[in-house]
Amino acid sequence: MIATPSAQIAGYRVIEDLGMVKGNTIRARHMGKDILAGFKSVVGGEIREYTKMMAEAREQALDRMLSEADALGADAVVNVRYSTSYVMGGAAEILVYGAAVRLEGD
């Protein structure tokens, strides 16, 4: 399945809009990772543990959105956007959403 931040896909024409689809996940920090992050904040640099956690969260949210689109019979999701929001201390939501569409080749 195609997922793109643009409204159009080269070589295809949107023939049906199936509506908005979304996927999300909420991730909380891990105590052990917080200790490592605390050390890293003193010396500076990337906190790889959090980078990995957020990348995994984005992939999980994307997979959930694509599953929802697949259930509708979509060929693609266009206008894909990501959003992150604070939920509570140490936890954040990753949301991905877009328009599920059916395509026809040009």
C-alpha cells in the first residue's frame, strides 16, 4: 500500500475517497532509559534509546493506519500527517492520519 504526504501520486488518479484513516500509539518512558538520558543530558548528544522508542512508535502508528485503510479496500493513503502530543508525565501519543483512496493508473 502506498502512503504519501502529497495529495497526488504520479502515474495514478484518485477515483474514490474512502475517508480519513488513523493510527496511534501511546508510549511511556522507561525508568532505566531515563537514567541513561539523565547522564546524556549532562554531557550532551543524542539519546539513542528515545530515538529508537519514537521511531518504533511512528512505525506502529503507521502500521495501524495502513491496516485501517486496507480494511476499507484502499489502494493508498494520501495527505499523510504525523502528530505528537503530551498525554501525561513521561508519556506521549503518536498519531498518524490521512485520506484512504482508491486509485486508477493513468
